[in-house]
Amino acid sequence: MKVIKFGQSTLIDINSFEKVIKTIEKNKQESKKLIVVVSALNQAQKNLILISQKAKDGDNSYKNILQEIEAQHFEIVKHFIDVKHQAKVLAGLKVMLNDLEDILNGIYLLWELSPRTSDHVSSYALKMCAYLISECLKQKDSNTFFVDAQKIIITNSNYGNASPDYLISTQNAKSQLALEDVTYIVTGGLGASNKGESTTFGKAGSTFTACLLGSMVQAEEIILYTDRNGITNTDSSLVENAYSLDTITYSEAMELSHFNTKVIYPPSLQPAFLKNIPITIKNLFNSDFIGTKIVSKQVSTPKSLIKANSNIADISLLNIQGSGMIGVAGMASRIFNSLAENHISIILIIQASSEHSITLAISPENVLKAQQVLAKEFSEDISLQKIDKIAIKDNMSIVAIIGENMQQTPGIAGKIFSVLGENGINISAIAQGSSEFNISLVIEKRLLVKTLEVLQKYFS
């Protein structure tokens, strides 16, 4: 049994929709039982969020965009569904669209849009797409069933970023996805609270649904179809000779995905990792390419100790230092707690063993707020000159160098620093976890492309 998933980047237009249908049919030939998780049609979910906001603001132009969404879905029906069945499918869509219109009208009249209502509006884009795909497939295979994930995945009420109840959801999955020799078409990124209210999973929600269901039904494999040739060893938009990786371990994938890899997002993959289910990332538009397989353990010796690198192109450094920090318990706790209370995420932490300074990498849009928060927290220490004024250094980048085989390999860090130094690249800060899978370097942003090119030349 396989679980396959199609994201919004693969559901763009008539041509891509046709590729999705053919790919599902091909996978069905290879696996008796198939669970297909689908996202919304291109931009449909984003447009629903947009028109919800317009309705809340009292802008009745939301009705025009709703008509465009309707036309987008009706076009699929008229192209793929036999004429004699079109009326039935169009009617099914119209019921959902009418419900959606009533909800938007309520938002417009009340000038109110709660997170709960926003999730409910978003759910229609996901349901309509899954319904469409199931109806297209039923024309050739009557053993195709549309499944609303809200009937399976029960979550808490954290709208927009819900967490599932694994025990109840697993029981539901095993009972409602139990038939053999069938194709289930499931709404991605969607669940329901124990009160039956729509909930969504936030970023990469459809991938999370695929991995969650895969773990619950013990799938043999999970395939994620995207518009990219798997995972590349470096940023292909910056480095000309970047190449796609055949395999990568869970640990390496998690490290890479924390640093802005566009194909994968860590929390969405975790359910599959916990059950050791291999995940393959394939390009829907390049069927000849084998893709990248994410596995629990490396099955062959890589040609280089460094498997890949990733980067965050634009970060700022925030430096807190002073003699008053040395040997004082709780300094780091004060920093982290005050930032957490203000919802400021820390990308990277570097602390000198002398305890004289702590350097934080923070996104540029949050760095001024972070500086103000910490200045307030340590105002007394600063006035007594125990801590210096908190300094910001902008226009920096992080490069994360990743490879499971770097672990316990003497000299690898020295080689990296030596090669970068020989090429005139100064490292502003360094962080390495005890796992030794990841060496993170902070450099000036102007040197990012050069750094990636040097690493590609010497360590690929």
C-alpha cells in the first residue's frame, strides 16, 4: 500500500491536472491499495483567504473572486468529466460553493473573521479539489472513493495550526481506509476538532496529512509529487551545477529543511520518520527522474562526507555581551524567555565558553523588536554597565553544511574553514551540534553565492 500526495504546485491548470490523473492511474497499477492526498487547486485556498479578508473589510468585490474560483473548478469538470455525468458533478460543487457563499456573506455582514471561520472557509478549496479528482477517476475505476479527512483526523482547536489526536485518528484511519483494491482520494491539510469544526495544519498541511495517514496505516512508501527534481545538494537558484540527491537520511533531511530547503518542512515529515516509512520526492513534470528518497539509514557510501548544504540568505545577528554575564546563572534563560514571550524565533545561537557573550541569529523583520525587548529586560544591567548596549549586525547569511558521515570524522571542519579562508571568505560565527551532522556558518550576505560555489567545487 502506498500513500501519494499532490501539492498546489502540481494542480495548476488543465495540463497539470491531466498529469495528476495519469500519475494516480499509474500508481494504482503498481499498488492494489492507494491513498491519494491532494491539496487545493492552484491559488484557490489563498484566494479564499483573500476574499475572507475582503468580506471582513466590507469589500463586496469578494464576490467577483468567488465567481473566478467557481469558473476554475467548473472548467476542470467540463474538460475531464463525460457530458452525461457533468450535471451531477457540477451540482455537487455548487452545493459546496453555495455554502461557502453563505459563510462569506455572514462575514461581510458582521465584519468579523475568527481563526475558526477562516479555517472553515479554507476547507472548501481542499474539499472541492479532492471531490473533483475522485469524480474524474471514477469514470475508469468505480473503486475510487472521496474521503473527507475531517471524518478521520481529529485535532485540537488550535485553528490554523492544529495538532491531531493520534489515538482517535489512527482508529478512524484503520476503520475508514480499510478496503483493499481501492483508491481513496483524501483532502489534504484538513482535520476537525472534537466538536466537528474545521481545522487546518498550517504550512505544508497536505504533506503532513500524507505522512500522518501513512504512519497510521503503516504504508510501504509515501510519495510526494512536486514541481521540483527532489532535493538538491545546494541552492540550485544560486549555484549552476547543483544536482539532485538520490537518497538522504531522515536526520539529514531534518537538518536541511530547517535551513530553508523549499521542498520539505520538518514537522510535516515527522509522523513518517517515527514509523521508518521511506518518503520519495518526485517531480510530476519530469517522470523520467527517479527523485530523492528519504530513508532511515544510509544504504550506500556517499561520494563526499558532506551530503548537502542549505542556507538562509538574509539574517541579522544580535549580540549580547558584557563582563556582568560571566558566571551569572540564568542569563541565557532571561534572553530566551523574554524573546519567546514576544513570539520572536531564534534561528541560531552562539555562545562563547567564557560566557562573556551570546550571539543570536534572528530574521531581519524581527531584529529591531528583539533588540527593544532585550534592552528592556536588561535595562538595569546596561545602566550599571554590566552588559554593553545590544548590537545588531545586518546583511548576514547562514550556510548549513550537512552530512551524517561527517560524524566523528576528524579534520572535516578544519578542511572547510581552510578552503573558505583560502578563497577570501571570512566566517563571522560558527555553530555545531553534538550530533556533528551540521556545521552552521554565519557569513556576510555579499559572500553567500561565492561560499556556496566554493563548497560545491571542493566538497561535491
